[in-house]
Amino acid sequence: MFVNRVDELAQLRHWWEKNHRMCVVWGRRRVGKSALVEEFSRSLPTVFHVGARRPAAEELTLLSQLVHATVPDSIRDLLRQPYVNWDDALAHLGAVAEREPLLLVLDEFAELTESSPELPGVLRAFWDRAESRTKLRILLCGSAVRHMEAMQEYRAPLYGRFDLSLLVHPFQPHEAALLLPDLAPAERALVYGLLGGTPLYLSWWDQSADLRTNLLSLFGRPGNRGVAEAQLVLATEVERGGLPAAVLHAIAGGRNRYGQIKDLVRAEPARTLDRLIQLRLVERVVPVTEREDRSRRGFYRITDNFLAFYLQVVSNYYGQIQRGRGSAVISEMVNRLPDYMGSQWEEMFRWHLGRLVMEGQITQQFVDLGPWWNDSSNIEIDAVVLSGRSRVPVLAGEAKWTSTVDADRLLPILRSNAAAIPGANVDEMRFALCARNEVRGAPDDVLTITAADIMTP
């Protein structure tokens, strides 16, 4: 089921309508890039080729068959005379599209360059030669994030040739809710906390079944989709068994400061952390009032909910799952969820505040939003919004993964803690409280947020 991606589709349609020629769509595996491109190209004359690390001759033969089926050429029979190389393929496609536009999609582009490393250079030469003489439009798509980024960098063959570079992100909470229409808002929040915003993972959740049944189905048996996918991510995206996997396990286990990670993995983790940040699997969090490049109080967190849940909860029972005892540990997994969901819920809360900020509902001079803490006094605040050139705190908020929150109890604590934020004037600040289902007894000037707000499309 294809949902949302309104902005991404608008950008792709603008690229097509403005007679632009080359485009790159990229992002992590399973995020829905191919589905997005298929939706965009549904009504367009399109040749959609997916690379699969085949020998170059096989890739070109398959492409020839696709072109023959899509835009038959009365002069050249591609079934009898398939393309002999990529120069031949592009020259023919360019000629076919001399009068009418034609979209060529090369999906999993990194896989194509495995067998044809010359392809980026061939594309550049073709484009520089034929751009003004053809209506062929080429869309490159890929999941190898580092490869797709490098392809766009200075001195890369295709540098400067893309009219649109579209990075596809996982769904945000309210977008994920579109794939969970049969669940109550609080249930949607739980599923998002476990699986994140990857459309494929969300489609695995059986909305007619309860939590235990879904956990057993996804994670309770050897080879189940959840376990197999987590292992695949660790194997293909972060080099399972190497330093990246060790760093992720350290962060998941609560050893999330730089020195703690270094001590645990017994190696210098700086380059590995930078790579995991580049892959958008990890982020460095500092108090919102401090600059990231100067603060020494930062810690690292796993940003992908699915991977975080697997590493923080499921992997503790991996041995028992492999021995066929998964059904016996599901109750233990469920018992760990309140602790696990606390930080995920706080992040959902901050995301929703950011959405309100972008809509102008909190401040017109937004500067930054994030958590704040003070190590010396052990004060922690889940969300602080800064405004203006002076970075003045204008809102402080607290989120609890509980069904209800009592404002009479929590608000005085939040106000007292907010007074410790540098530059804060609590008499002029606004406050926000968040619970799964209800915030009780909150004054009218307090912003109250529940799962019904965060998880509603």
C-alpha cells in the first residue's frame, strides 16, 4: 500500500515537468524509494531496470528486453540485437526519445556499477554530448548510501549533472500512522517505537493481532522476518562482527559516551561513529543550549527504532530464540517495553513539538529544539525550544510513557528544573506535558500532547 510521500512526489513531478534531465533518488534500504519511483512513473513512458550484480552482458540483455517491451523500435530488433555496452544502450535510448520524453530508471545503481564500473563516466559523456538533442530523462536510484553520496561529490564523474537529488527518509510518526489505520493512537505509538518509520517493517505488523502475537511472529522464532532483517542490516549496512556492530551494541547497552564506547570496543571509534552518523543510524546528542562541535557532554543514540529495539531488547534473547525457546521469552520482552519506550516516546514528543514550531504555533523566531540536562545537578528536561538570536528558552516540556500524567504533580517539577536552563525566565516560558492518553489537571496555558496528537495523520 503506497501512502504519503506528497512532498517527494511533488519534487519528482516538478523535475519531470520542467524538462530537467538527470535525477538521483537515494536513501537506506527498505525506506520505500522504489515504491516512490514506481508511483511517480506510473503514468509516464518508463523503462524501469533494477540492477542485481549480474554480469554486464546479462544486465544489458535484460535492459534490451525491457526497452523492446516498452518502446518497440521498428528499425532495431533488441531481442535479436541486444545492447553490446552502455554506450550503445544510451545512444539508442537517446535516439528513441528525440521527439517524445522517455524516463529511464536505473534502480540499485550501485549494483550496476559492480559489473560496469565505467557506467558513471559513460553516463557523463553521453549527457554532455546528447543533452540538447534528446528528451530522455534518467533517474538513478540506490540504497548504498555512501556510494550514492560519493557519486554526487566533487570530482565524481556525475558531479553537477543532477537537477534533483532526493534523499528519502523513513516516515515520521504521523506518516507511519497512515499504515496503521486499525490501531488506536497509543498502539500506533508503540508500534512506531518498535519498528520505526520504515514502510516495509510497518506493513509486517498484524493490526488484528495483539502485541505478544506480533512479537512472536516477528522476533520469536529463528528466521522470522524481524530477526532476519536485523541481522541483514548489521551484515550489509554496518559490517556485522566488525567495529561498527560493536559500537552499536555498546550504545544499545548504555555505554553511549565517547570514552565509554572506546573502552568497551578497545579501539578508536571516531571514524566508525562518523560513518554510522552518515548512515543515519546514530546521532550525537548534546544539551540544546550548547554547540555540538564544542560540547563535551554529548552522548550517542541509535536513531533507527527497529535497530534500537533489536539491539536493546531482542538481542538479549537471541540464543534462546535460536534454540527454539522464543515463545518462552516473549513475556520478558513485553516487561522490558516500558523502559525501552521511554526514550522513544521522548523523541516522538520532540518531533511533534518541531512540527508545531514549523507551523508557527510556538515561536516565530525558532532557533533550536532538543533535550537539555545539567550533569552537576542531575536535572534533565526532555525538550527545550530556543528562540531568537539570543537563543532564549521559550518552552520546556516533559514526556512520560504512561497512560496518564497528573499536571498538578509534574508541572511544578518541570518549572523548577527549567529555572536551571541558561537564560531561562520561567515566568515568561511556556510548558508542555505529554502522556500516551491523557494529561490531567493542566492549566489552559500549558500545552498538552497525547498519542492522539502525535500519531494522527
